[in-house]
Amino acid sequence: MALPALGLDPWSLLSLFLFQLLLLLLPPTTAEGSGQEPVPRVRYYAGDGRRALSLFQQKDLRDYDILLLSNDGNTLFVGAREAILALNIQDPGVPRLHNRIPWPASDKKKMECAFKRKSNESQCFNFIRVLVSFNATHLYTCGTFAFSPACTFIELKDSKLMPILEDNITEGKGQSPFNPVHKHTAVLVDGMLYSGTMNNFLGSDPILIRTLGHPVLKTDNSLNWLQADASFVAAIPSTQFVYFFFEETASEFDFFDKLHTSRVARVCKNDVGGEKLLQKKWTTFLKAQLLCAQPGQLPFNIIRHAVLWPANSSPASHVYAVFTSQWQISGTKSSAVCAFSLTDIERVFEGKYKELNKETSHWTTYMGSETNPRPGSCSVGPSSDKALTFMKDHFLMDEQVVGTPLLVKYGVEYTKLAVETAQDLEGNSHLIMYLGTTTGSLHKAVVSNNSSAHLVEEIQLFPAPEPVRNLQLAPTQGAVFAGFSGGIQRVPRANCSVYESCVDCVLARDPHCAWDPESRTCRLLSIPVPKSWKQDIERGNPGWACAIGPMGRSNQPKSRPQIIKEVLAVPNSILELPCPHHSALASYCWSHGAATIPEASSTVYNGSLLLLLRDGAGGLYQCWATEHGFSYPVVSYWVDSQDQPLSPDPELAGIPRERVEAPLTRVGGGAALAAQRSYWPHFLTVTVLLALVLSGALIFLLASPLGALRARGKVQGCGTLPLPPGEKAPLSREQPLKLPKEHRTSASNVDADNNHLGTEVA
């Protein structure tokens, strides 16, 4: 019997009521991205076959921290804990072990390390910290050596590592840190090693030193050129200079809290030290502040890593550096990638100096005259005593080196980066950055000509979250190698085959991928590139790139789908129609033929359409994605009823169909459950909660009149007096209770907050 007021039969009304309860029970769906922050378009989790990785590991080895690529690009040298490895990476897939040599700390050094209260399980080992190519036949390496740094040469024969001889091991103080957790950097230039590290056991004496050549030069710790907490992250050589990038406490700012700042220091390659003053010390040491910030925002003041690209130190070269912030925004960490022109860095070092006013302890701009040659310049021969005296106190530059933010990302901490350039089909050059995170993910970012970056993908490298310790790009192999505690992951630069359509291939905006209309596949760019291939990195417009060829439908999106998934359901059931979200940058919506979906009997939850199947609810349902202003159908469903099948739509004739079973739940008539997932637990939960609420309300309503009746039935005046405010009732009736008349509060009756305490009878 139908209800005339609503036009619904009882089962339909019950179905509609339970569906509304389900909508109230479901949590709200949140958007993935907000604002203008770049979001990875595609995410791959660990073990995803679409982005296959190749893992190299050895069961008895840990901490694959240092990576070095051979000159021919075919061998990857790895510095692990107490071992050095040579990996053959010519063939795709898992790198093959060419050979490995052990270099453990001696038992004596390990005993001394343990005696100094360091851990035998995690610290008293030889952690490799320096691994550089000395020449064609030798590598140079340094390690912590159980908190007693040591260095040695390793001979190479056909890319094979020769064993280390005990007689060739030398002290490595100043070249390698004592503690494996301390940051460090080293670069070999013209046969000399430039290092930045901690120079003592306690980790409170930072040093910049040049070794393996004459004379050996280092910073003077008595002149406070470096703060005690300086942390070095990169060393980059240029034509005349070597630049060190590090982070330390800012001495020129007077704040109530410790303020960190990022620095770039410069020394000349031809520095020979002073004759009388600054003997065996740098005479060209200068440093300047690095500023990486968005306009009107707090700066990203902690540098984590830096690289030079192109590496030929040309005027067009830039330093790309990763920064994090000392402050948290909305309780989350944030990161940024800034570009610094090598020309701007040199210009700042040619500017004015700062000097410390010893009376006020404030840093001000030096306005005096300069000597000739200019202090800190790479003049031939030793500088004069006057210039060296000036250099002792004027080592900080007045101007900041301001960088250009290319990528700002919240909720992520970047640890390492590797950069390269790639050309698209139109001949435009794009900067590609590979960024490792503290949680073990790899971001691939592309910077366009307008200096705006977009994230192509995010790849989770490890099953358990842990930091990416190092990245090494191998261009000839088309891969990026990531080092972590348990091994080396080989990551192909791109996996174009995962994009199955022209629309998806073009919207990916990956310079390494292009659509091949002949094979109808997204392929890795090759040389030479066929003219028929399609790509649009700048705009990402499939309507232009896919207009010609078998995917011409993308030019003008139509409602006519390529394939239809048929779903056969029962009346008064809740049907779930999934919509795969291939892109995190797209917005998704549903359509029901040419009409809109009724809100009373449908909702979208996590992209899926929850539909209450009633009369007239069947037909064509399509999920549409809109990205970069381009709309295209993602999936199409034809929903039909088992009781009253719909007549075929003549406009959909000829389209291939596929029968699928979508999750559904029957809510009326006691029909059998025909679903993979049931919503009955939701209904039972709502029913129980509703019953509890009604029961509680009923008890409350009944309890109020009963309380009033009991209050009226109480006997008044039974020898007890009402207690004054602040007094507590006695726990025993045997002791009389004194009246508060003429009562004065003593010191014992006042608590610590100066509140009056009542008399309490135990």
C-alpha cells in the first residue's frame, strides 16, 4: 500500500530513511590539496608494480650513505658501514656487485670508543664519510673509525677495488667527523681535498680545511669565523673559488631565541696562508647569508643540501639548494627549493663588509676605506699584514644572497636533491629535480621557463618510513640511485607506460614521456624523436596535443564513452560505483545522462557514487575528471534493475560493454545480500545509537518528576542545620558540627591559592 502523502510504498520509505542515516554516519570527504601548493599528480606506494624499483642490499651490511659515480658512468661506488662496494649498473634492473672490500675499525679503537661511553651497537664502527675519485687509478676515502677519523687511498684495477693496506691508513681528523650523525662535506679539486666537518670528539669545533696538498690551510677557531654549531652540507668548486654551504646560529641578529641562518663561505684555490699573521690559516675566508623566502613569509633558514648545475661553473650556472624552516606552520614542517645564481653570489662577495662594534656588540656596515688589493680576493702571493688584520674582523658580508623559490611544499622535509635538464619536443629546456624526503619518498619536480614547478609523481621508496640519505643521478643509465640504511634503490627516471591514454600521457607533463600515435602508447623520449609524437609540458592541454589521430575524441569531449560497465542491481538497494582517481590534480564529478543526479537518493563519498536504486534511478552514470581546464570521462556505468530492465539507449549502440559486480546492499524485503561489502553494520550502529539516545531521554524525563516527589517527601528539621557555603558535611555523625557564627578562618583553613577551606571532620 502506497503512502499517498509521499507517493512512496513502505519499503521505499524505509530505504530512503536508512540511506539518509547512512549519509549522516559517513565522515566528510576532505580535499587532497589546497591553495597553490604543488601536489604530486600520481603517488606510488612501496611495492607498486606500476613503478617497479630495483633493490640492492647485502645482509651483513648497513648504512649505504656515500655514493660516487665513476667517470664512465658504468660503476657506482658505495661507502657503507665498514665496507666499500663497487656496483655494476650498466644493465637495467638490480645492480650487480662487482666486488667489495672491508674496512672495519680496529679492535683497539672500538674499545677506546666504548670506554668513552659510546654505543658498541650503533656508534663504534667505521662509517664511511668521504669517497672521492683522486685519479684514474685511485679513490680517496675517510671514515669515522670508531670516533678516531682515518683516511686511506684505494687502488682501482678495471673498476675493481683493491684491498686496503694497514700501512696506508692515516689520521683523518678534519676530513671526516668523529660522530657519524654530524653533517659533513668534502670535494676534491686539483688534487686537494676541501672539507667541512667537526674537528673534535665533542662536535663543538667546526673547521674548513684543505689537505692532500701544500700548504695545509684551515679556519682559525679563535677568530669566531664559524659558530660552534655550524653544520656543513655541500662544497662546490668554481673557476677561482671553493664555496661551502652550511647552517649555523646567526651572530649578527640580536633575538631572544637562537636564530639559525644559512651561509655560503668562500675561499680562494690559490690561497697560501699568511707569512706572519694567519700562518697556515685561510687569508681569503669570507661568508655571506643565504636568503630563501617567499614575499611576506618567514624564511626557510636551514639549508639541507645544495648542488651546482650546470657543473661547469659557467656564468649561467645556478646553485640549487634545499631548505627547511626553523618554525612550523600549522604544526607541520615545510621545505623549499631555491635557486641562487653563481653571478649573484660573486657579486655579494665583492660588496661591502660587516664589522662588529665591540662596545655595543652589534654588527654594522663597514664604511671605511679598503686596501688594495681587496681583502678576500684571489691576488697572487701573500697578502699584506694590514689586509690580514682587516680580514680577521671583516669576514662577514653586508649583503644577502637572495634566492628564487622554485618549489615550496608544506608537510614535507626534503633531505637531498639531484638535478638535470631535459628538452621537450618543442626544444624547450626544463629543469628536473629529484627530491628525497625524511619519510623515504622521492619527488620528481619539473620547473618550466616561468620558474613555476609542478610535481610529476611521488614514489615511496621503502616500506617503512626512513630518511633518504643520498641521491646519485646516472644520466647514461637513465636512473636515480637512492641510498638508505638497508641498501640502494634504483629508480628509473620515468615509467611512461603507466599512462595508458594520450590524455593521461599529456596531462602528466613529464619531459621524458611523449605519446606515440602509431603504437598508441606513451613512450620514453628517444633520439631522434619522431615528429608525430605528442607532448605539451608548458600547458598540459590534451585538446591540442591529442586532436589528431586515434585519440581525436579528446579535442572535444563527448558523453559517448569508449566502454560501458554494466551493473545489474536489485530495487531498494544501495549501490557503490567507484571512480578511479588517476590524478591528484583533477576534480571529479558525476553525471546521470543529460540530467543531474538527485541529491536525495545519492551522494559522493571518497570519489565513489553511493546510489539508492529506486524507480527511474537507472541508466548511464559517468565520472568526469577536469584537469587544466580539460574534461574527460574516467569511467561509465550502465545501471539496470533486475525487476524492470531499461530499454537500450540507441545513442549508446555499438559501444562495447563489460559486466561488473558493484558493491550493493539490499535494505528491504529480506533479500539476500549481493555485495562484496555490506552497509548493515552502519545501519545497526545507527539503530543502537538511536535506541540509546531515546532511552536516555526517557530516563531523564522520568527521573525529573521522581526527584521532585522525593524532595517533597523529605522530613525537615531533624536536628540538622543547613550547611553554609564552603562547608563540607561531616563524615561521622558522632562528632557535632559547629555553627559558623562568629567563625574566623585561621591560617590552617586557607589553601595555597588563598581559598577558604571548610571544616572537615574525619
